[in-house]
Amino acid sequence: MPGQEDVMKRGFAVAASMLLAAGCLAGCQKRQIRPGDVPGFDPGEQYLSLWVHSIEDTEEGQAYRQSVDRFNEVYNGTYFADIEFVPRNNSGGGYSDKVNASVMAGGLPDVLTVDGPNVAAYAANGIIQPLAELSQEEKSVYLESILDQGTYQGKLYALGVMESSVGMYYNKDILEKAGITVPEAGHPWTRTEFLEILEEIKPLMDEMGGYALDMTFPVGEASIYYYAPFVWSDGGNLVREDGLLVDGYFNSEEMVAAMEFFRTVVEKGYMSEAPIEHLFESGRAAFKIDGAWEVNTVYQNYPDIRLGVAPYVTGDHWDGGRYTPTGSWAFAASSGTGDIQGAIGHNIPFDYGSLCDHGYFIRNDSFLIDS
């Protein structure tokens, strides 16, 4: 993976692009902010408001802060970006509650961060507006998943500041001891094949007082994020494409097959029925399914674990397509922002180096971990 300085030099200009997009507006704020009201906002500058979902004192929050400070340095005398941190709580509220309240009462900022699952809904309901069209060269520095996530009905509404995913991690030492070879990306294990692998490695894990697989079913969106690909890669879906019908989809043969797989994993004792904290990290599980943040957890706190990443398990009727969880937070311009045209392409990099160091997928030329 590129170093922090490398990534920053080549970092794409999402933060600055969105702020400059908002800079084309005229009086979109309900509450008029005047020079002197906010430290650093001087006469003659255009005021731009920005909401982010993070706590300022986290690595992610600092990355946002540093990017806005850099923007204000470069555009001193022309624009002033004012960032407000509105943290999410554990249930996903807090930030979302404030956005929803502002949709009803007015007062959305010029630019706001939007979580991936909300982009289409916000676009469909007129909360955010389309961005300027990107050139092919500009598109080339973004992951395809970031562009797909930000596109609704053929128009780009949001640009991801980062990308995350879910990996199937494995302990290299355990698999080497068991004589198991991880397949290449183009030939992943199917569900049936993976069950055979779990059965093969179970005796060794029993001796070690552990489990073949460290896997949980989190409450909320995480379980769908983690495990929907087990259905998709078998040709199934959770709902009809328009989102209005579940009968025939949520109870389809493909869905039943995926649920049978999960039940088998539990009933056969390949995983613990109740979550065991730090099971994989303590060297007592061969595999773990978790988010990209697991890499940073292991590297920083469990350096003795030789970590690898295996291709995501597919359905038995896999068609060769890509079915991996993706999606994360993106910048968007609120519908109250004025003229959005001609905003993309100003090279003020977001501090991606910091996010890379803390377990996020970032760019086309970034690779998270050697398998």
C-alpha cells in the first residue's frame, strides 16, 4: 500500500471539490453568517458550511479537519469552509437525526457527509443534488464502487471520501499447520467447499480450544452488509430491484440455501454460538469475517498474528461476478446549495494517508494487505 505521503500527494480532491461546488451558490444559508462571526472568516470571503459525522478527536475526524484547514489556506480571501462535527451514536442516530430534522425545518449545510446506503434515498427525495460531470481522467482515480455508490438514475450525487469492505481473514500459521491452501481471487471457495474446509480444520481448532471460524451476526445493518453477498453470488436477492416486493426474493431458494449454510456453521460447531471477544486475534480461530478495520486492529495490537485475506466465499452457483461488501461515507451537496456546475477537479487532497493507516480502502492504486 502506498505510504501516507504518497497517498496524500496523489489524493483526489473530494473535500475541496465539494466545497468549491458549494462556493458557486448565492445565499443558501437560513442563518446568515457574517465575517467575524466565526474565527478565520474574513470580509470578502464566501462562507461554506460542512457537516461531518465523526468525532473530531478521532483519526477520521482529524483527517476531515486537516483537509478543511488546507482548503482554507489555499483559498484564503476567496472562500472560508466551516466544519461542524456531529457524531453518530451506536444506533446510527445523532448525525442522521440532525440531518432529518434539518430536512423538515430547513438549515442543511452546503456540503454534508452521507453514508452509502442513504445516497439513493437522499437523491430521490431531493435532499442532495447532482454534481458536475466527471471526465474519464477524473473518474480513473476513484474505485468503481465509489462511483456506483454515488450514482442515482445515471447522475452522480456523491463522491466517497473513503471506501470500506468486509474481508475473510485467516491466520497463516494455522492454515499452514492444517495444510490448507487459500484459493486465488478468481477461484474462491463456494459455500459447500468452505464447509469442507471448516470440517477439515475443526479437529485442530478443537485441540487449540478455539473454532474454525470467528463470525458474528451484528444487530442492524452490519449483518446485511456482511452476508448479503452469500445470497447475491448464488443468483438471489433480498428484495425486488425496485425495493417494493420481498415475496419470492427474501423467501427464495437462494436465500434459503444461504440461511442453511449459516445454520450448518453453527450446528456443526465451526463457530461459537455466542460471540467470544478477540477469538481470532488471540490465535484461537482460523478464519474471521469482519470489516476492513480488522487489519488495523491486528497490526497494532496483535503483531504476532500472521494475517492473510482470502477471497469472499461465494454461492454454489456463482457466475464469476464480484459480490463483495462495499460502501462508506461520501460528500454531497445539499439541495439548498446553488449553482453546482464546474466544481470538480481542484487538486486539494483529502488526508487519505491517515485513513489508510487506520484500516480503510481508499484508491484504485491502494492495496490493503498481502494475501
